Amino acid sequence: MIGFGKEAASTAKAFRIAPTDTNYFAVLFDPEKDGIRNVFVVEIFTPGGATPPNTHSDADEFFYVLSGEGIARCGAAETPLRKGDALLLHPGNEHIVHNTGTKKLYCLTVMTPNEGFAELIRSGQPVELDAEDHAVLGG
């Protein structure tokens, strides 16, 4: 049997993990809501914003740039990111994603397996999506 799940990105619940973070997440699919082993979010970075340096012991993390521009650093390596770019980070690699543009950076981010990421996101502070977020997420 094939199962279908549908979530409108523009109506997804959004969260900021820590009050001082410069990125936040619109949750599309996750273990809590959809009974899956991974998490799908649209990660939104404010201009100049970045993830804190982080690593995942067992999960691969995938980023697909929907809008904006930035730089990804993994160890000593650095690569520019622009709309249409895809990036896959394997477990055990410390990394950051940094918005270097003047507008927000939007990435479809998928963590496989979830490794507690969805729970971390949902334990954060709820965020209201603004008009720019709705314009990008609504297609």
C-alpha cells in the first residue's frame, strides 16, 4: 500500500530552537505527526543568520536551497549556496549554514534518521511566519 501525506508549507507550524537563534523551522513532516523516521522542514535563516556549529552522530542532513544565498562550512571546507543548490552532510561532520545575502535564506532540510531533531525543534519557541515566508513557502 502507498501512503500519502500532504502539508501546505505556508500553513506549517514554525519554531525557533533557542530565543537567540537566527534561524527557524517550518515543520512539514516529522515522527510526531506523521509516524516517520526522519524530519522534513523548511529552514529559514534571517539575513546574516547562521546555524550554530553542529554535528549529527547517526544522521545524514540534506539541504536544498529554495531561495536566497549563503555559505555552508563543513570542517575546513566551504561552499557557496544559491537557489537550486543541494547539499548532503554525512554523520560526524561539524557544519554550519550561514546566510550571506540581504534577504532570508530558505532551505528544504531533511534529517535521516530524525535523531531527535524534530523533538528539539518542537520544544523551541513558536514563530509566526511573515509575509516573505508565506510568499516563498506558498510558491
